[in-house]
Amino acid sequence: MHIPDGYLSPSTCAVLYAGAAPFWAVALRRLQRRLAGRFVPMLALVAAFSFVVMMFNLPLPGGTTGHATGVALATIVVGPAGSIVALSVALLIQALFFGDGGITAYGANCLNMAIVGSLVAWACYRIIAGRAPLTSRLRVVAAAVAGYLAINASALCAAVEFGIQPMLFRDALGTPLYAPYPLHIAVPAMMIGHLTFAGAAEAVLSAGVIAYLQRTNVGLLRDTAPGAVEDASLPAIDVLRPLWLALGALMVLTPLGLLAGGAAWGEWSARDLADPAARARIVAVSGSAPLPSGVPHGLAGLSTVWTAPLRGYAPPFLQSTALGYALSAMFGAGLVLLTVFAIRGMLLKARAR
Amino acid sequence: MTAAVIHRGFVEKTLTSLLHALERASSSERLAEQRGLLQHVDARVKLLGCLALIVAAAVSRHLDTLTLLFAAIAILALVSRVPLHLLTRAWAIIFVFTAAIALPALFTTPGQSIATVAGIPVTLQGLRSAAFLVDRVESATTLGLVLISTTPWPQIIAALRSLRVPAAVVLIIGMTYRYIFVLLRSAEEMFIARRSRSIGRLEGAVRRRMATATAGVLLGKALALSDEVYLAMQARGFRGEVRTLEELRMRGRDWTAGALFTAAAIVAFWQGLR
């Protein structure tokens, strides 16, 4: 998972550094505001812990062993901002001092593991655990799922970064200059190991340590569980949680849309109306009502006004339509959530004034 | 490989990883105190110089430039007294690892076929692509090794500070590095203690519980230690401002080294992008 120097082009590395920078800035500012001087030793020790825990060989079901990053664990104990900074520091020391991960690829490694990993782990943990009591079994399950999904989201990011290299960077002979495998090879090659061993290692570590802390040091779980019910007999389900779970399930299931062939009735494009075979299909599903000859003038004119960047829910660089569907779902849902949260933030600010 | 090695449990494997990390760090610190060429150069010059050459290796679009750059880096490593056995071991490990990753590219990359292996055509583009990857990774890793083997850690921290990395981040990095050893030792002791009171082979679930409980104890210790460190810092007057002890000053030879690094990087960029 630690991308070394040489696998990604310098321009990709620069973009990923730029992508990581705002997260570092916001995380540091939040921590400074919340913890004042205390954040320095706390993050140093959590970073040192992350470094050491990455060396643990965890026994996995089936008799093998595997390494974990501890990203979900760090997120559950110190929150996403703390985890982003602590893991970034651990990754820097690994890159500079131990040659694990490149220096030019440091931004990429941080974005994949520290930032995406922490945010995915945080979202999963909070959505699944909801307001469950600190000692609830649900928190152990939430930690396992958070660890499993966080490491797989990180691996998917790394795979996409590898996979776009041969499309973008080739010499005059057509030689890929960096990571040589396109997306349809890079994504499965990377994900097979992470969906099985690495994901299992992360789930085992997160769930095992959370279960241990529940028995011995439950206070460490309190900071990231606001609103956790103290009385285990009260219902712990957050009203929004089923909706979040349903949204996640729908995103994963979007490739099912591929099972339905052809265009939806009435959603025909100018290209469909110009293609005789498509025209015949449209007439067949419209009760044999005749179509206007050629493409209507207004449709032809308006269809070129705006070209969507993710046309047909499949970004042009992706070879797999199913993956394109799932990524488009995540991208679209992310944009909608971002807009809603931004509007909510503005409204709350206006109300506070 | 002996049967004992094959049946090593997770405790032994983890102990080996922990000891290996400790050993690597202490050997780097010993090397940084040697009297080689780069050991006398200012850490900022080395950090920026090595970074410029890593980027030059990354942008190069020509295998001959990359190979020459790698040769120059190898000479730089040798005159800086990075031991040959350390270099050859690093090169061999990287070669095996990167070549294993790049090998299928010989067959999967579309292009002009130059040979066939077991009936599958090898393409020129695939071969060149694999060579690019190996060459780049070897060059960048050797530069990283040269930087770390010739620069004591406190000087790297001071260099980061003078290159405008925020003071709090530099302080966190410095403290992390020191406490990694404390926690490595702690983890090592816990695993040795556990091993010395275990007999026979434990069940999978028990072993998992044991490993995660050790990680849990270590996390608890780390956070308790962070509270104690904060109190100790406050007791010594820490009020949030960060100062570093190491003051770096540029001397004549540092400027010369800086000029040489710049010239080398410019030539490498120019030749790599020609």
C-alpha cells in the first residue's frame, strides 16, 4: 500500500500533495483549537503507536498472518483530525527514515491512507455505532467494518492512481513511463489482496482492540462517541442511521442498473434519434407512434450546450462500466451531501448571528 | 528454510519486525556519524538536493539518462561511505520486489513484439516500461538511503524547520521519532513476556485476542504517556511555542555542495526531458 517513488508521475504526485494539503491544514487547526498545547504530545504518541502497530503480525482466520495500518483504530480513539495528522507523521517517518513509501509519493500515501482511510473509518464507525452504549457489541462490529472499508477505500484510491498512469504518461513509442498497468488490471490486482487479507487484518485489529478497550479502558472511546447512551436499556439507534446505511447499500448496488438495457423511455439523446436501429426501438416501445424525421431542431441545438464530465455514468478513462457506475454513485452522492452540508452550515451560521 | 522458520508464530514474526526496525534506525545513526563526503554538508542542502534529484529521476523520459543518474547516485553513496553491503542489499531487495511487480507488464503492455516466452509475446514497450520502473525506484530509494545514512535525525528535523514546515508539525515529528523507540521496546518486552509464559500452539482466536490485547495495552500506554509528557512539558515552561536546538549555518562547502546538486539536477532534468 505504501507507494514508492517512481510509480506515479511527478504531476500526479503534485496534484495529490495539493489534494492532501487542505485536509492537513484543517485538521491541524481543529486540533490546535480543541487541545491547545496538549495536541503535540498526544499526536506524537498516537503517531508512534501507529508506526509500531503497523509492524504487528496479526493472526488471521485461516492460519496466515497480516499487517494492518491501524487507521480505523486511531480514528475511533482520537477522531478523524487526530488520525489524519498522526498517520501522516507516521508515514513521513516511514518514508524518510525507513524507505517505506516514496518521498514524491508521500502526498499520495497520505491522501490514500491517512485522509481517505480516516474519513471512511469515521463515517462508518459513526453511522453503524450511532448512539450505542460505549460497551455495546455494536461498537466492535462498527470498528471491524470501519477498518475493513477504510483499508479497501485506501487501496482503491491507490489502484486508481496506478491505473491512470499508463493512460496519461507514455513516451513516443507508447511505453508506459510509470506504473505500467491500466485500471482494468490495477484495480483487481490491488483489491484482491485488500478485500481478503489486508481487509481482514484491519478488521481483526480494529475490532479486537476496541473490544479490549471496552473491558479495560472504556474512557478512551468516549471522545468520539458523543451522545452515546449511558443506559444500555435505552434504544441506541440514531433515526438517520438506517438512511445512511441504505444510501451506502444503494451506492454499492448501482451497477445493477446495467442489467436494464437501452435508454429509459423519453430520455432519448440526439444520437439515439439519429440512429435508425435506436429509432426502431423507440417506435416499438411507443405504441408504434411515428417519430419526427431526423433530430428535432431544438434538441440538436440544446444537446451541445453542456457536456457532462461523467457521461453515461462511466468516466472515459475507466474500462469497467460497473466500477464507473459505483464511482459515479459515490461521486454524485458525495457532491449532494457536500452541498447539503454547506447550505446547512451557512444557515446555522446565519441563525447564530 | 528450516522447519523452525516455517512454523514461526506471529509473536516471533512481530518480534523480528520490531527488532529489525530498531536495528535499522541505530545503524543509520551510526553511519551518519562517519566521515564521508556528504556527512559534512548542511542538512538543508542535502534534503533539497536529494529531493531535486528524486524529482529529476521521476520526470526522466529516457532510460539512458536514468541509468547515468543512478550510476552518479551510486558513486555519491560510495564516496559518502554508505557501506557497499548495505547498498547492494537494498538494491537487490528493491530489484526483486519491483521486478516481480513489473514482470507481467512485459506481456500485458501492447506494442511491438520482440520475443516469445512460453508462447506469449514479450513487447518492446513492456520491457522498456519495466526498465523505467526498476531504474526509477532504484535511483529514488538510493537517494533516500544516502540522505538518511549521512544525516543525523536532529539535523533533518532542523532542516525541515528551516524549510518552513510549521513548528508544531516539526515538534510532533521529532517527538514521534523518539517515542517510536519507547513503544517499540515496550511492545518487544510485552511479546517476550508473553512468549516466555506460553507453551505449545494456541488456537487462532486466542492468538488474535492476544495480539489485539497487546495493541490495546500499547495504545493505552501511549495515551497515558502523552498526558505525562504534556505535564512534564508544562512543568518546564512549554506554552505552545516551539524552538529547535539545532541551528543550521551555511558555510563555504555547503554553498559549493548546493551548487553541485543544482548543476546535477539541471543536467538530469535537461537530459531527461530532451
